[in-house]
Amino acid sequence: MNLKAIFLGILAALFFSLTFLLNQLNLQAAGYWLWVASLRYLWMLPMIALLGTIPQLHADFAKVWRAIKAAPWYWLGWSNVCFVLFYVPLTWSAQFLPGWLVSSLWQLTIIFGVLTTPLMKVADSTGIAQRLTIPRNKIKWMLVILVGITLTTLQAQGLHGVNRGFGWAILAILMAAICYPLGNRQIGIRYGHFNGLERVFGMLLATYPTFIVLSIISYLRVGRPDSATLLSTFGVALASGVIATVLFFHATALAGQNMETLATVEATQSFEVIFTVLLGLLFLGHALPSHLQMVGLLIMLLGIIGINFTGVLHRTSKWR
């Protein structure tokens, strides 16, 4: 088990948790959700480009550009799945749900990360690409996580401002939870020799046209973003988009093709819930979740711990 990768994953979760709080604050202050979604990534590209000038980070952006030119549709497709179809639905859902609830529902990405395993192909010792299988001993822990998430949402419709759009918000988070690990793994498996910064830069280049189009749509609908939206999205871009994303992608890169470590690194994102609840209590004056929701959070964390200590994701010798 790569302890450095796991530590980086936990650290990334701390910075990722700021997304849920800052987005909630922005949208409560009448910020337009599509500006909030697109500006984060518009801010990110120049930030990542500046990081690439630091020699100690060993980022070879020329290599990334060559890879994109060699397989443009692969990069465009899976990068948009990972970034656009993840963040746009997640931001939209924040209009209807408190930050800690969005964060807890986001843990569905752990389940979908495991369920998308059969879509992955890695080379065995002979160089032949093989599909991976879902280990049965992880299924019971996935069900435990699902029970915990269900309990956290049972009383959510009674929360102030949650009723309107509740069901659609859940579906939006489901889409995001599927798309993020799927796109990340597809890029990571094929370009495992890229470090975290290189992968983020390549995926930003591939998705930048989409976010420019989304920003134009935002302008046509509501005009220019206000100063609060610009400031908060800059903060999200720096904390979550740059620091957390690079840490997380570097952690998954350290995991490489070790699916047990990769699943554990992805599971470290469960700490987002803890960080979101604590930061909300300390800085935003949020109330504690109800007793039933706290039980749900504890059950969910138990399931996440359990899934980390099950067996390795095995490879199958047959094509599917």
C-alpha cells in the first residue's frame, strides 16, 4: 500500500471540501450556477500553466500537447466526461442542497469507481491488455456505504430550501459521481506515465473550449459575473481546482495500475464529508446534521473503511 498516495488523497479531500462551502455561499448570494461552474476551470488553466514553469514539479507540457495531437478525440471525450459532466451537475445541485449533504452524496463516486472497474484495461506481464473485474468481497461494503448515504438524505427534504429540486439534485450528483472516476481512470490508465500536473493540464486544454461556450451562455442569460462570483470561483479554482486536483491526480498516478491502492486513494475523498461538516460549523455557523443523518454518516464511513481493507481488484483472463 502506497502511504504517500493515501496521505496526498486525504490532503486533497481537505481542499476539495472548500468547493462545497464556497459554492453554497456563492449560490445563496444569488450567483449564477453556470458562471460558478465555468469560471472555476477558466481560472484554472493559467494557474496550472504557471505551475508548469516550476522546474521542481517536472511538468513536460510539450509532451502533453503531443499526446493530445496524437489522440485528440480520446482527450476531448474523456476529459469532458471527467471535468464537465462532473462539475456542471455538481454545481447545479448546490442550489438545492446544503454543502455537507452534497459532500456526503458525492461519496457515491466510491461505489461508481468500483463499478466502472470492468471498463478498465491494463496490460499483464506478457503485454496483453486485460479487463479488470469487480471483487465480490467489495460489494457488501458498497451496500453499507449506500445505506449510510440513504440515511443522510432521509430527512433532507425537511431542511430549509431543500424541497425545491431535491430529486433532480440527487440525479445530478449521481451523474457527477459516475463521470468523474470514469473519465479520470480512462485518462490515467492510458497515460499512466504522466504526473498529476501533466494530466490536469491536458484535460484542461481539452475542456477549455467547452467552458468558454458555457461562459458565453452564462453571459447571454444573466450578463457579467459579479465581483463576489469572480472572487469565490477564484478561491475554488485555487484550493480545489489546482491544489486539490493536482494532489489527487498525483496520488492516483502514484497508485499506478495497483487497483487496490487506486481504490483506497479514491476512498480518501470520504474525508470531504468530515471536513465539510467541521468547516461549516466553524466558519459558516451551520447546524449539526440530525441524529439519524449522523448515524448515516458514521455507517458510510464504516463502509468506506471496510472497502479499503478488502482484497485486491483482480484481473480476468477473458475479454468481455
